[in-house]
Amino acid sequence: FLLPIGAIRMIRALLELSGGRFMMVVGDKAYRDDSEFKAVKDPHIALHGSMSFMCNLHAIKLYFKALGGFYLDTPYRDTFQVAVLFA
């Protein structure tokens, strides 16, 4: 699986700009929890005029929890994921 290093760097920068109070709404094709990684082999990269791959939303949610924040997310699998993250 992929670690969302770019997203974590962006979150750090936005947290610094906001003085540590931050809310982020995320919507993407994503893995919502670690159970979804069991069947995953190499990351699938879709080419369709540009390129895309699944977001590791699980890692982003864990990062927010490590910051003392929390999240609310959709309970559905195999669909577009939406999460609201608070720090």
C-alpha cells in the first residue's frame, strides 16, 4: 500500500497556518480501513488521460488521531469515500 506522504505534508502545513485548529473534508476512491489491505497486492494505477490510484484514507485518519483529532466517515466499502477530519 502507499503512504500518503504528500497529504501528510499538506496537513502539517495547514495545521501550522491555522494555529492547530483544522477541519478537512476528503472525498476520493479510498481504502477506509486496514482490513482492505489484505487482498491488495501492488498498487493499481489507472491510466485514463491522466493517472490515479486508491487513496490510503486509513493512514490519513490515523494521522489525525495521532494529532489528538478525530474523524467521521462513510461506513460503506467499495465506493467513493467521504471523511471529515478534525484536529
